[in-house]
Amino acid sequence: MPPILEGKLMVRLVEFDAATEELVRFVEETPRADIIDATIARVKAGENPKALVRAAALAVSRSSELPADHHGGPIHPIAGIHAVMGMIDRLGDDHSQLPALQCVALANKHVHMPSMGPAAMVQFDDLKRDVEKDRVLDRLEKALTDREPRLAERAMTLACEKAAPGEIMNRLLTVSLPRNSLDDHYFLYPLYAMRALDKIGWEWGPILLRPVVRYLSRHASFDAFGEFDEEAIVDGIAFYKRFPELEELVETYGLNEDTVPEKTGAHETEAIAALADRVGAVTTISEMPQMVAKALGSGLSLEGTCEALSIGGGRIFLRSHTANPFDVHIHTGIAARRYLIGLPGIDFRKKCIALIGWAWSYEIRYLDHTLQWSWESVANELSAEPADVLLERIEAGILGVDGYDVTNLPVAINLLVATDSVRDVVRLAEFYVKAGHDVDDLLRLTTRLICREDASEMHAYKLQQAAFEEYQVCRDPLNWVHAVSAVKQCAVAAPTLPQRFYPEIVQRLAA
């Protein structure tokens, strides 16, 4: 590609190897009206759906601009890559193209929308690479705290060449952890970008992570805008200013690597269940940090504490009557923290604060007013129907829900209340799981049905993946709440309107 500017300053844009460039440009340049038809044609011609997902990730990262809030640009398309790859694997040959098609369509949409694209990513040709790793990481952290996005991009490009993922993430957490209370995405976007790179390859690290550090380097808002009203802004700033309280809890309870193990085991089952009971029963979510710090101080491991938060969080989710398709952060926040605990190179103190501060996440703590349902049925309500009958009833129930249209809502989206039909489906799912039926079949069903939804920028996909992972890792019999959570969220999100892509996908695949 020729220089954009002539003279002393020569500017080149980021390009890839020929094969990758062709596929990325396909995502970037295909008109929005043609993207579904063109992508299906490539899949039918033998294109690997995962290669298309990788191209979508690269395209939306280099060619779309960050939004003022967190909707648009690369944030959610990148945060959803890990989930899309997992969904492709679970769905198998018959339906694996569905999440890939939605992923490509979303990336293409963001590149083409006037508020987000087209944008350009400059190739840094003047980087000084004879710099020690620690100095590069110091520069990265300083650029973030000084709010210097271009310097942060330069440092990140070098850091990807010299440092391990955990060493990089450890520096990002200096900003991500305090800002989690302002907006969960300051924490979630970096971590899920790394999980995306685990799937598509770390050779693409600078491309996906340069937008991440631009996002972390910007000024947080002090005024109402978008979905953040004045009350939300003031509340977030108040919690941000209280971040030292989380740090003080680490000191108060003497949390260090000598007193808190990382790994869990069978010996922690009783303590995990007890903490999960307390977490799941809270009425004010933001009051949890001391409870969590106390459990860690009593010797519960990092993994065990995360598991208790996971199970208790699943119960909170089932207690919530929310019909907001974006309310997925209980699960995605826990899955991100579990990943962080196992990531080499992260300071122990930061792992502790990530767990202690989970309940202060903006899109978790605001759910207090929604905790109106019971999370569990009484024993005599359970059904003896066979598995296939229950699955058919669950699917029919989900498809029978009258979904909200997010472009024409009767109230603010975070005030939407799920209908009784959603509650009925949740109970059927509980019957199914507690009867000992195949949970993999249930989660394949929700994974397939959720591919109808494209209004939430893949929030729905991310919960499906996180719930699947948490069900797998949490111990029986407590883990059932995650399988049922996947069904609840599917019943909320799958019927959500508008469905811009799914009807065309079905039509084209049948042709």
C-alpha cells in the first residue's frame, strides 16, 4: 500500500499476508446488504467458519472506531470471539455456521456504520525494538495512567513481541480494576480480547489489543450520555473513589500467597456451598466485598472463592426478573475472573481484588431492584416427563415468548421485566436438569436458538459460553443453576427484536 502522506512523514496502514488480507477485506468491503449472502457462498465453497471469525476480528479491530460508551466499534465483537468459537464447536456440522455468520455480519455492520467506520490503523514503522521487556511494560502502564492512547498503542505493539499475555494483562489491570465500577467493560474487554487471541492466535495480538489500550487510555465520563444517565454516572464515580476500600480489605484480612491458596479441592466443598448460600441470598449486591474478603481470609482458595461467587451469582441471576438482553455480566464477569486466576504473570493482590470487587461491577450491582423471583422450585413441583418431551416444551416455550423490540421500548432497557412465559421456561429447565437428563443436549439447544438474536452485540452469545464453562467447572449438585441460567437468558434474548440477520440466514441456507 502506498504512503498516505508524502514527504518526511511516511504513513502506512496495517496490512496482513495476502490470504488473510483478502479475507479481512471481504469482511470490510462487502456491502452490508450483501454480507450474509456472500458469506454463505464462501462457506458453501469450503471456507472454514473459524477463518471467517478470525477475519471478522481483524477487520473490526483495524477498521472501526471506538464508541463514546461501549456499544459499537470493536468492543463487543472482539469480546464475543471466544464465545463464537465455543459455540461453533458445540453446534457441530449442522449448525456451526450460524454463530460465524452472525459474527461476520456484526463486524461488517460496525465497519460500515457512519458512527464507527471506516477507520484506519496505522502501521508503526519507527518503533525502537532494542528495549528491555520491563521498560516496555513500564511505558505501557504509564501511557495508560497518563491517558496517552497513541503511546499506549506503541507500547502494546512492542509488549506483544516481548512479554507474555499475563505480564501484559497485569499492567492493564492497574487501570481496569479501579474502572470496573464505572463500567464493567474496562475489565471485561481486555480479558476477552486475550481469550479471543487464545482462539485465533497471538500473532494477531497488536491488532486486537491496540483498540483495547485506546479504550483504557481515554477519560471516563463525568456527564450523562447514551445509556448512562446522571444517576449512573454519579454512582459509578462514587464507587470508583471507594476503590481504596477494596485494597484495604486485602490488608485487613491478611490476604497473601502464604495464607490464600490458589487451587481448590474436595476439602473446600462445604465452605464453597456456605459462601454460595450467602452470596445467592443478598439483597444489596454491592455489600458483598467484605463477605468475599472474609472468606479468603479464612483460607478459602482463589478458585474456591470464584466457584462460590459463580454458584451464588447464578442464583442471583435466576432471582432477577430482568428482560434486558444485555444483563449477562454476572456470568461473563465470573468466567473472566476464573481465566485471570489461572493466567501466569498476574500479581496475587490483583487476583484478590478482582474477586473482592466483582460485586461492584456496574452492570451487576444495579440488578438489586430486579431480585423478585425465587431461584429454585420446591421439590414437589418437579416433573417426571421424559427428556425429549421436556426439551420440546423448552424449545416451544422459548420460541413462544413475545420478545421486546429494543428499537421501540416501553421503558428504559434496564427496567424491562420478563414475562411469566420466561419464568415457565426456566422452571421446565430446572425440572430437566434435576431429573438427571443430558445437559449437553440442553445447552446445544440454547446455543442453536440464541443464534437468532443479533440485537445485543453478542452479549447473549457470551452468556451462553460462560454458563457452559461454569457448569462444567463448578461441582455437582450446585452447578445446575448455570444450565438453567443459559435457558433463562435464551428465553429473554432469542425472541428479542429486531432480528436483522437470522431470517435472511435461514432463507439463504435453505436455497
